[in-house]
Amino acid sequence: MLSDVEKILVTEEELREINKRLGAQITEDYKGKKLLVLGILKGCVFFMTDLVRNIDLPLSIDFMTVSSYGSGTESTGRVKITKDVDIDIKDYDVLIVEDILDSGKTLNYVSDILRTRGARSIKIATLLDKPERRVAPITPDYVGCDVPDEFVVGYGLDYDQKYRNLPYIGQLRRSVYEK
Ligand code: IMP
Ligand code: MG
């Protein structure tokens, strides 16, 4: 375990189980639909690539990059699309894939935009959820697991663009960001 990690919250084995469980549920729910799995970069990468390989349906994938965070640990509330989707999402059943739902401000903004573009349906799959931190009116449809109100990294999640490559989800030591 990396020394900047206080403790491991979700192991590699648990991540595999989460992907299997959510993949099976999504396969059931999206039968006969025109599924577009839309990942929010960069945090979604490992979760999304593992998740879609557990979905036994024809589907399309696309990505969006939005920035709401600087290098700190709190959402700024300002959300900007820095890379948009390539596909015209009209008539697609869009499943947004996010690494972690915190205040909900980011996904609230993204889903509003996708709605105005004529998506047939919009649902949210998030690997991690910090429900007690929510301020925007957003409820995820698929959740890997809840995590405590601590800063977490790994399996796509970063602090200041680092730690994304950890194969597990770890709680970051406060001394790393409280300087
Ligand atoms: P929200 O708009 O506050 O829901 O912020 C969601 C985004 O903030 C996520 O997509 C993450 O990129 C980032 N974020 C929130 N909490 C954490 C965390 O504990 N670790 C890493 N990134 C986080
Ligand atoms: Mg993110």
C-alpha cells in the first residue's frame, strides 16, 4: 500500500464484485434500449472500462470532460465542459458514468445539458457516493458503494492529478492535502 494512503476502503476484489453486480443490473434494465455509456473523464476511466465489459448488450461509448475542481479537495461550484461528446445523443438512453458523487453539482449541470439535447433517458452510475455531502438535487441510479466523508483516491480518482493508477480505492492521508 502506498504510504500516502491512510487505509484501503475498497479492495480490488470488491471492485470486481461491484462491476459484476452493476453490469448485470444494467444489462437487465437496458434490454431493447439504445444505450450510450457516457464517461466523465478522467476519473471514470478504469471504472467505465471494467463496467462496460460486464454489460451484455450492444452499446456505444463516449466521453465528456468537465472541470469543477481546481487542485483542492472541494467543489468550486463552477462547472465547465472542456471536452464535449462526439455523438449526437438525441434518442439515446444515456447512462452517465462517474467516479464519485459528492456535492452533485457537476452531474446536476451535465444532466441538465444532456436533457436539453433530447436524450431519451438519462441515468447515473457512480462508483462511489458520499451521500451526506449532497447539495444539488441528484440521486444516482447505480452505486458501487458509499464512502465516508474523507478524500479518496485510486482506480481513476485523483488528488492534484496523482494516485489515479492505484488498483484500489484508498483514503488519502490528511497530511498530504492539509499543508
Ligand atoms: P461534485 O460536483 O461535488 O459532486 O464533485 C464530483 C467530482 O469531484 C468527482 O467527479 C470527482 O472528480 C471530484 N471528487 C469529489 N470527491 C472526491 C474524492 O474524495 N476524491 C477524488 N475526487 C473527488
Ligand atoms: Mg470526476
